[in-house]
Amino acid sequence: MFSPGAQAIAQEIYADLVEDSCLGFCFEVHRAVKCGYFFLDDTDPDSMKDFEIVDQPGLDIFGQVFNQWKSKECVCPNCSRSIAASRFAPHLEKCLGMGRNSSRIANRRIANSNNMNKSESDQEDNDDINDNDWSYGSEKKGVCRAWGNLGGSGASQEEKIRQGESRGKHEGNYNNSTGISYETLGPEELRSLLTTLIFLFQQCGVISEHTKKMCTRSLRCPQHTDEQRRAVRIYFLGPSAVLPEVESSLDNDSFDMTDSQALISRLQWDGSSDLSPSDSGSSKTSENQGWGLGTNSSESRKTKKKKSHLSLVGTASGLGSNKKKKPKPPAPPTPSIYDDIN
Amino acid sequence: MNKDAQMRAAINQKLIETGERERLKELLRAKLIECGWKDQLKAHCKEVIKEKGLEHVTVDDLVAEITPKG
């Protein structure tokens, strides 16, 4: 690359540099000797042997075994169980209840147990307490006990079903004496119940096994049979639930639409305003009855087929009669008005 | 010869002027440490010092000893 002359010169330059470095190094050493710190990095042979580099298989460079501590077991100071060392930290977190995750789990458990307690204690005597939450507090009869089932509505569908199951057993005993737990519901819960109700009137509603959600297809959904739909409705609405008729498509749809829309508007209005407890008297109940029957009657005038109306109204009134705490007479007015219509 | 010496001087001067020499020196030091040259030198120094006794070592002695080796 370079001419030989240049190379020679480069060599000389390099030699000069090396010499300079040596000189500098000598100065350092000399100073170290004179100041007395030259031999400081030398330890005695015994210590030198202790810290020698280890090069055996299975050991690290310090001579320690790799997973020596994995198999060791420690005793938990809280629960006095012997836990494997690698699982010790998470176990302690749950055991002491101080980690992030454990507080979340505890809160969820409390929320769940509150929901369960609330809806079960509703069935006994919560008139006074819960009138503020749900203006129609005295209307424990009325829609369906499914409202109560679905009323723990922070929960997923799966938990609702489970609650439904457990409550189904309870309510076998409670049939005529318990009210509807929806009196404790807030507006959000009402809306969710409402959407569920709409499902059951207009949609298939069969609960899918793997997602635990209701099928949102129409009542004629080919994936599910009528038997399944009936089973779902019975699950939620009680044994007297009737599957909405599918054949009378036109009339049924119009009826359902108006009915549910009226229901929606009514409940939304109710949810938004806080009615005083005094209002929740019998006036409300009769209003409910009148409303339900009023729309039905208007619809029946428009529509030709009466079966669907009767079935749905029959459902409502049937359920109402099943689920009241205090005996009120919803049944007699219903047939009378229908007689008028017919 | 003269010309060579002259050229060498000129080059050296140029190097110093531009600061290249310093850079080269640092580079060389780093390389020497990396390859362990410094440690070897140090060991040799220790021997010399042990030979000569701790108190009487002078810079010149050291230089004279280790520069050729270096």
C-alpha cells in the first residue's frame, strides 16, 4: 500500500508511540511503588484459591449449582404450609392479601356475594329500603322473576345462569310469597334486563354453550330448535313462559315491537326520574296493569290474530299472579278487558 | 539520510499539529491493554522491583528494563 520508505517511516512512528506508552507506564508503576500501593491488588495465595474461576460442568463460574433453590421448600409464616421456593412469592401474595391481584379478587368476591345477598334478601322484606332505587317498589309482582335472576347484572351471562339455577331451586319454595328483586335495581340494571326481555320476545335467545351468550338471531334461527328456545324462556321466565309464536310473523312483530317499545319508554322514564315512595302505591300497580292491557287491547284491535296477544299477556298476567307478595287482583281485570275486546 | 530525517520530522510535526498523534497514542494504549500487553509488562515490573528492592527503584531503571521487552 505504502512505498517502502513510507513504511519505514510509519514503523518509526509506531516505535515512538510504543516507547511513549512504556514510559508512561513506567511512571505509573514508579509512583505506585513510591506511594506504596503497587502490591495492593495481590492477595495471599489462600484467598486466590478461593476465588478461582470454576470451569466444571453443572456449576457456574463461582462454583454454585444452578437450580439448587428450586426444590427447597419454605414454611409460609401465615398459613404454616411448606411451599416450594419458586411458588413462594405468589403464594405469599395471595395468602397475605396485600398484592394487587389478590385485592382485585377479594373485591370481586365481595361484589358477587353482595349481589347474591341483595337479590335473596329482596325476596323477604325490602320494601322500605329499596323504594328509592326502583320507583315501582311495591310492584313486586309484575314482570317476571327472571328480572330478579338477571338483576345481578354486573355478572356475566354464565354467572346469571348459575344464579338462575340456584334461585330456581329457591323459588320453588318462594313462589307465591316472594316479590321481584328488581325493586332494588338501578337504571342500568333495568336497561340490561329490558334488553334481555326484548331478546326473549323477539330473538332466539338460546344460550350458546361455549360463549354463554344468548343467540341474537331471529326467532326462526336455524341453529337452535324451538325446544331450546322454550327451555331458555322457562329458565328465565318461569314454567309458564310461552314461546312467542313464530308463524304470525307480521302481527307478532308489530305487537312485540310496540309492546317492548312501550316497555322501554316506560322504564326509561322511570329509571331517569326518582319517584317518591308514596307514589309507589297501588296507583302504580293499576297503572301497570292498565298500561299492559291498554297496549294489548289497542294492538288486538289492529291485528287479526289473538293467539299471540293472549299468549304474551297471559304470560305477563300469569307471571304477575305467580310472583306477588301481597295478593292483588291482576287476573280478574285482565280477562274482563279481553272480553271487551273480543 | 538527511532527507529521510527531514521527512520524518516533517511528518511528526504534521501529526502533532493536527492532533493525530494524540489520537494514535490513545488508540495504541487501548489496544495494548486489550491484548494484555500491559499486564505482562506489569508482571515484569514486579519481578524487577522484587529483585531490586522496593525502596530503590527508579524510573530510569524501569524504563531501561522494560522498554526493550515492550
